[in-house]
Amino acid sequence: MIIRVAHSPDSDDAFMFYAINTKKIDTKGYEFIDI
């Protein structure tokens, strides 16, 4: 399943998406795309 994620340029949002995008956390097979 692909999940599209929008986030602001705030450091906390960027940090969250960095962890998802670089596979630092287990996403249980979900694929995340930033928009």
C-alpha cells in the first residue's frame, strides 16, 4: 500500500519523514511518498 504524506519544512516534520524515507523504522510493508 502506498501512503502519500505531506509535511511542512519544520525540523520535526523533516526528521519524521527522514526516518521513514531512509528505512530507519519498520514500515510493515507500507510505502511512503512525500508530496
